[in-house]
Amino acid sequence: MNLTDEQKQIVSQWLSEGMSVADVQNKLSDELKISMTYMEVRFLLDDLALAPQDTEEETPEEPEAPVEEPEQKTTVDDNPEVLPPPGQERAEPPTEGDMAATNVSVAVDQLVRPGCLASGKVTFTDGKQASWQFDQFGRLGLEAEEEGYKPPEADVMAFQQQLQAELAKMGM
């Protein structure tokens, strides 16, 4: 919605008086008979290069309750240095020599499983296979085809390094 220059000055004055976005929204409705959603008012203030008084720094934070994570069949998080959570940098990128040390092969699915950011298959040095997936929370899960199977530690590390390299190729 476009405001006249006079209406823009009024909104600017309201903000200089310390009004929040919600207050401006209510004033627009009550005094100027302009109905806007909260988000539309935020966009309007952004377009006018005006800063509201109810910024996040001034809002008191409530402590977050701990989130219980659902139980996964097998997780590969024994060594967080090998594959850090998404968005964090690894200290040393894996080298081709590291990945060639074991015969672990990683494949990324072309069609990602529902609820996952990425998924695929891994074949370990003993020939056993497992499915892997990154869920929407960035957790890595590993589900072996053979019930109760746990791959050797060296294979897990090689898997994580190869997976990181494959995901890096995809821009993840």
C-alpha cells in the first residue's frame, strides 16, 4: 500500500515517539483507516528506512525448554570433529588420500527421502550396506540393512569424510 507523504511523516513521528510495529499497525487502522497486516507494516517501515522501537535486542528472552529429540536407530555422531553440524566449518578438509584409505563408497540419492535434507546409501569395507540421511535438524542417521550391524570405527570415519566431500560438491 502506498502512503501519502503526509501519512509517511505521521508514521515516522509515531516511531520517533517509541511506538512498536504493532502500535503503528493499530494507529494506522484507528486513525488513518488503513488496514495492514503486521508483516505489511514491517515491510512499509523497511521501505521508508525507519527502525521500529521493538527490536529483538530490547525484547526480553525467555529461556527455551530443552527439546527432546526422537530416538534414532543408529546415529553417527561419535566423532563430531569428522563431520560437524551444517553451517560449521571443519578444521581440516578430507583429502583424497584419507578417503582412499578404506573401501567405503557413498552414494547420494537423486530423489531425497521425505523429511530429509539429503539421503543415500553407503557400502562399508566388509560389503555391508546401510542407508543414511540428514534430517531437517541436520542430524545424521544411519540405518544398516542387516539388523544390529555396526560398522568398524575406521569405516564410519571414512564414510563421514566421503559424505562431507559429496555434500560439498552439491553445495551443502
